[in-house]
Amino acid sequence: MKKTLAAVAVLTAFAGSAFAAEVTVYGRIDAGFALENYEATTFDGTKVQDETDLSMDSGLMSSNRLGFKGSEKISEDLEVGFVLETSLTGDTGAAFAKGFNRESLVYAKTNYGSFYAGVVGTMWSDGGSTNFFASNYIAGGSGGGRYTLPGYNLMASAGGRFGNRISYVSPTFAGFTLYGEYSFGIQTDVEENCSENDRPAALGVKYANGPFGAGVIVSYNNEASVGKYGTHGLDPEDQFTVGLGTHYDFGVADFKLAGQYFTGANAVGNVTDLLQSSGAMVKEKFFNDYDDLSGYALVTGADIPAWGGEWTVSVAYTDAESDDANIAKVDLKGYSAGVMYAYPLSKQTVVKAGVGYIKTEADVQGEGAAEYENYNAVIGLLKYF
């Protein structure tokens, strides 16, 4: 439950003065245990990882956060407000390491729609001011439980919280809502809205009618074609994606299905990230060269009420390959399956437990195959405030 701040001191620490507008503080924090068995194998068959770990961690049940938001009713047709949200690390106590990295925005809500500017969460996500895709059509949403429910993290286009972004959400008409977003540049050390900076954009449509819902997102990333400090000669393949999602709530279960086609991608979520971070593939040797990964991803599952709580089950599959004839061909695949049960102790406190499996592999022409595989189980306590 969000609480109205009673003390002006908290406001003045961030805003310098207190206003008549109502301001709330909100967030969530968790702690839990993760048991993992994982291994990573390079192209020549060498195992660079083969371990079983038990750890206490945060962020297993949900992304931890602390936020402040406020709004003021200017007139019957205009509301103006702000959101400031930062990541938390519950097990170490770290906070504000990257400032208000989750969201830092101002907005205006009018009869013609809502307008946002700043660091704005993407419509792909299940969090942030303009989300709709993962929250409605992907079992597990943006992911949870380490790799128990990868959610949309086997897709090429995920929840980038980019700065210099403007976003728009239309009024809902006959069940349809329109979304739009554009970033003037995600790199902060070069000029905005120029050929030295990546400029992602997306358009989306959501339809909701009782228990049925569907949506589509088309995204495009205009990648930098001029290097830092004016170095010319870059010719990147711009990333283009199309995502389709749907769900139907039968009462006994809310079934979800989402798919994505992508081309021109430099990376494919956890499919490439886990191969790199585990050491199964050396990033500098391989992925720096790949700029045209194309393929598709599918995620399906359901939310199933049971015993006073809710089960979430999910399976996902990704298949991609490089289209660049000038470098060695790579075939990428990702697989995941998971189940998690959430039991509410109150409106603000939830116990979660789950098991999951994820595997990613790469077959590079002339090199062989590399892979990463992870079995995991998690349990933890999540507190909303």
C-alpha cells in the first residue's frame, strides 16, 4: 500500500521544497535463497563452469525498487506529475548506485492522452509508467526467480529503460489503446539525436475486451552510423522487431502466448548474455562482430489460481542465426521452462517458491558448439510498501 509522505524532509532532499501536490513513496523489497546447478562448455568441449551453489540474494522474487511520485490537478483537463524510481539491492543494502535509473520523468495527462519525458520504462515491460506487453501476454512478465521464469528475456527487444525518451499513451477507445515511444539517444557521452547515438523507437496497440486481450509492438533501433568523436565508416544493421501477444482468462487459468520476430539484432537477451557471461563464448572474439542476428522467440504459459495463491508456469524457445555473409555463420538457440507459486500472507506480503531450467547454445561454423545450462530452485519473501 502506497503511503502519503507526512514529513517534508524526504521531499526537500530530492526536490528542494514542498508543494501542495500529493506525493507518495512506494516500493518493494525481497530476500530469498537460490540453489543452482550450472555448467558452461566452450567450442572445444572444455567446461569453464560446472558448479552447484546455494546463495542468499535479493531480486529473486521481483526487481527491488524505491520510488517517489506526485501529481497536481491543474484543471479538469490537465494533470501534471513526476516519477522518481531507483533500484535497491536488499541483501547488500545498496541503493541509488545509478541514481533514479528505473524511472525519472515528468508527465502530463490530458483528454488527448498521456505524455511522458525523461527516463521512461518501455511498453515491452511489466513495470514502469507505459508498460503493457509483458504484463499482459507473457507468463512470468519481465522475469523472476533468477532464471526460474525468464519471461521476455529470451527475446531480442526487452525492457530498456532509456533516457532522453518521450512516450505517449492514448485514451482507450472501443477497447483499443495506442502507445508510442522515441529516445533521442541512449548514450550519454555523445550528442543527442544524431548519427553518433542509437535512437530506439516503438509503436504499440493494445486491445482488451473482458477476459480477452491482444497486442502488437513494432520497434526500430536506428543504430549509430558515426563513431564517437566523428569516426566515419560504420555501417550497422538497424534492429527491427515485431511482437505479437494474446491472453484469455478462463477463470480457472489465464492463458498467455507471445511471439517475436527480429532482425538486425546485436544480441538476443539471455540467449547471448549467458553464453558471454559464463565464458562459453568469448565476447571480443565473436559477438562484437555480429550485427545482423535474425530469428524468432516464443513464450507461452498460464497464471493458475490455487489454494489461496497462484501458480505461474512458462515455457519459451528462441531460434536465431547471423545473416552476415562476411563472418562465420552462427546458429543460436534458447530453451526455458519454469513454475513458480506465489502465496499472499497479506495484501503487501507474498511468499514465492519455484523451480526452473534454462539452456542456451551457439553453433558457429568452423568452431563447433558452445552451451550454457542451468537448473535452479528459489524461495523467498517479497514485501510491497
